[in-house]
Amino acid sequence: MTMSYTHSPLFLALMGLPLIAQAGFLEDGKASLAITNYYFNSDYRQSGASQSKRDEWAQGFLLRYESGFTEGTVGFGVDAIGMLGIKLDSSPERIGTGLLSADNDGNPQDDYSELGLTAKARLSKSTLRVGTLMPKMPTVLSNESRLLPQTFRGAYVESKEFDGLTLDGGRLTQNSQRNDSSSDDMSVTGSAITGGRFTDAFDFAGARYTWNDSLTTTYNYGHLDGNYKQHIVNLVHTLPVATGRLKSDLRYARSTDDGASNVDNTALGAMFTYSLSGHAVSVAYQKMRGDTGFPYINGTDAFLVNYVMLAPDFANPDEQSWQARYSYDFAALGIPGLNFMTRYVSGDGFERGGRSAKEWERNSEIGYAFQNGMLKNLSIIWRNATYRSAGASDIDQNRLILSYTLPLI
């Protein structure tokens, strides 16, 4: 079990504040308990892989508390998160889904847990957070695709002093993976990347400007010390078309080496989505240029339009990929909470093992969230995926996720 920043000066100062100053701290607080039951099955038998199957079942508990802020020019607060993952079914032959952690002998552990605390201070429209963080920025996207989320330790400041403009920045120092209690230094992930090292310093900064209800632009910078430097630009625009709307999502990223790494990547991506009466049809194109694939912190998600379930990023050096996606929200038929999605991604133009290669992936998902009654806040999701590529393991995968969120405060 890990605990983050319980002895920070900000945290200790908060504990010493008079009770009368903590009125907003208590009154604006909120807490919830998320209970998740997760079954995960990956079948590799089509490719003759040495481990033919990864198959695990686990139960997760995620307790969150977010306080309000104390009164005064500078308001103080604290957030807390407690996580517990419990093995329901696994074995050394079937481990590796990302749901459970393993001991030094490769056996699945019966449980793992983490406790994180975050001290926070607010001045005007700017907020500083120090402690356990789950960042959601183009340069670092905390992974929440398994039983429990990935967390980081660090400091993060966000400012909204000017209308329409959001500025943020900070430093991350430690990385706790989605199936692990420990916090470790960070490293780089990405195709054909070599020469990187573990580090306790990831610096980031960004600016997001909302021009109007239809247009938002962002710029983000990230520097993983001794690994890479990265600049990301994103434009999102929504345009009414007939009785529907067209959303354009354009992304550009330039990543270069730092230290002894060989990082050299330019990533271009564009996704266009037309929505009408519950239907949404998307097409996307993604192109990699440079000597390496797209770099990102180990365990995180990548800010790419074709980052999906299994491949997962279609970001090999020089690879180009296309995506076609369809989704439907059954609220248009009077069944709110029921949703369906399917997509197909195909990539080519890259090499694997010195030979020209191609890859494709298909994903489907159907989910239902109960809207009222005793089962309100219960959701059920089934995800199915198939991946095929020459020179890599073929995968057939199913995930069944039952999640219930209980509001406590």
C-alpha cells in the first residue's frame, strides 16, 4: 500500500485551520464508492504464441473523497483516493491481463491496494494540487482501462483567470501502474525507441483556448527527462450540417530525443464525426513520420486518433492507418443508457522484422447504464476485439465489466 504526500506543508497547514474556516471545506465535500467486477479473456491460439490465453477475473473497489475549500483569500482542501483489487480467478498460466499484479515468481497476487492523498489550494480562479494525481492531458493520459486507474505523484497547477483560456503546468515524479501498489520512476514507451532511461521528472505545460461554443484549440508541451521532448497541437471544431453536426478533431505532435534516446517522430491525425438522431459515423486518418514511433510514458494512453484496444496505437515508424467507426445512442429510440459502438482500423506502410507489414483491428462494444430504480448507477459493458498482423501475436479478446457507483456524500 502506498500513501502520497501526507506530510506536505500544505496538508499539515490544512489540518491546523480553525473549524469555522473549514465550513466550505466540509459542506462542499463529496464522496463515492465505485465497485467494479471485471472479467478479461485474451486468446492467442491463432498465432501459436507461447502463452495461448490470458484469462482473469477480479473485483475492484475505488473510494473517492473530494473536499471543498476553506474560506478566505486562499482556500485549502484535500482529496483522497483508496483502491483495492481482489483476485477472483487467475493462475500463473493465465496471468497478464493487466487486472492483477504478480509476485516475484510470476504468481497472481490475491490482492493489491493503494491510498493516495492530494493537498490543494485555490487562489481566485487558480488551483494547485500536490500529491496523487490522475492527469488527463494530451502529453500524459492516465490509463483507466482496467480494474483500477493508473496514478501519479506530483504537483499540478491549473489557472482560469482569463475567460476562455485555461493554463496548466507541473511536474510528475512517480508512476503507479493500474495493477500495482508501488510507485516507480517513469520510462518511455513507443515502437523502435531505444536509449531511454527511468526518471523521476516529467515536466509539462499547456494552454487551451475556447474561442466560442464551436472551436477550441490547445497546445501542450511535455518533457520526460532523459527520454524525449514533445509538442502537441489540437484543434476541435463543431459545425452544424443539415439537422446534424460535424465534429473535426485535428492533431499534430512533434517528439524529439533527450539524453541518449533515439526518439524522432512526427504524428499527424484527423478524425471527422457526423452525428444525427443518435447515430454517429466517424472516419479517421493517422500518419507517422520519423525514425521511431510515437513516444509516451509507460502505462499511459497515447493521444492518437487511432489509439484503440489491442494494437493499440498504430504508431510504428512511417505507419499510416485508417479508421471507420459507427456508434448509436438508443436514447433516440426512448431507451436512455443503452449504447453501441463498432470500429475497424487498418494500418500499413511500416516494417516488422525487416519486412513490410500490415495490421488491422476490429472493436465492438455494447453497454447499458440503469437510469432509475434500485439499480440506478449500475452499468454493464461487453467489449469484443480482434487483432491480426504479420509478425505479431493475433488476438481475440472479450471483456465483461459490471460497475456500480454508490454516492456517499
